[in-house]
Amino acid sequence: MATNGKMVDLRNLLAERFPHPPLSPLARLPTGLAIIDSQIGGGLPKGAITELISPHISAGSASLIAALLQAAWTGRYFLALVDGRDSFDPHPLGNSCLRHLLWARCTKPIEAIKAADLLLRDGNFPLVILDLVLNAAQELRKIPSTSWYRLQRLVEPTSTVLLIVSRRSMVGSAQMKLVLENDWSLPTLEQANAFSRLQIRVQRSQLGERGIAQAEAS
């Protein structure tokens, strides 16, 4: 334990002494949600990890993933989804959107981490989503911090966005942290425009943006 603590202290010291230079405003991948993009400098930072925290069961993470897939279809690029609990439902999206999706179906976090590792090494996907929101907390706590730092080192020299979706904050190396502020009930979900608006708080970013974005999903 003492050795692990010293390693964490060393990483923190190095991050403080040798911070990453700010990303260019052009080094962003638009989410397709205009108001969110305006809050985070034009989109998700490329060559970096963004952690999306979805603290409630009905916070809207699946809706946001669907919006990102629609953005990939519109932008004519490919998106890789690493599904940590094999829970993604592709049926509402339509075949056109799904042609731009690589779906890696996993059941355990360790499998999902390995899949994300391989996809980042491949380097052919502008956006890789690692969805761990439905994995059990006790399983996620077993993921060593070195796994996140390895993924960080893999994505840094690329133009890929790595988006990690989780129930609680767990990726200390994430350059940006976003929190879904929604807590929809069944009556809300039954409304025609239930998913037309997503409420997201920017908890942390390299550029220091903060606030709540009310975004209209495309």
C-alpha cells in the first residue's frame, strides 16, 4: 500500500510540474449537441480521456451515446462502443446510423479495458466509448489505476477521443469530467420530448470551463 501511495504522489507531482499544454481549439470532436460543444471548446478533446459520470439509473447516458452515434453518422466517421455489460440496444437507431458503429460486447470490466486498449492501438476510430455504467461497483474497484494511465498514454499521441462512461468518478487521469444532471422518472420518459434535452455539468476540464449545459439532442 505504501508503494502504491508513493506512485500516486509521484504521478501527481509530475502532473503539477509538467502539465499538458492546452489543446488547440481545433482539436475537438463535436458531440452534435451544440450547447454542450460551446461549453467545452467545440467538442470532446482529442488525444485525451473524457469521463462522463452518470450518477442515476435514468440520467440519460444511453441517450447521449445515441446522440454521439448520430453525430458519427452525420460526420461520416466510425465510432467504437465497448459495451461493458452487453446492454446497448441498437434497435431504435436505424440501420443507417449502425453502419458507422463497431460494437464490442463484453460482460466484465477487464474484458472491456482490453477491448479499449486494442481499439486505441488500432487508431482508426475518431471516437472510442468505454461504457461501464452498468458494471458492478465492486468489479470496477478492482481495476488498477495503472489501467487508466495506460489508456491515457495510448490515446495521447492520437487524434482519438476516449469517452469513459461510469456511475461514479473513478478515472483520475481524465482530462475532462462531465456529470449528467438528469434523473428521469417513468412518466418523464413517456413524454414525447423526454430525450430532446440533456442537462450536463462540466465538473472539470483542462481549460477550466464550468457550468450546466442545457443541450438539445439532434
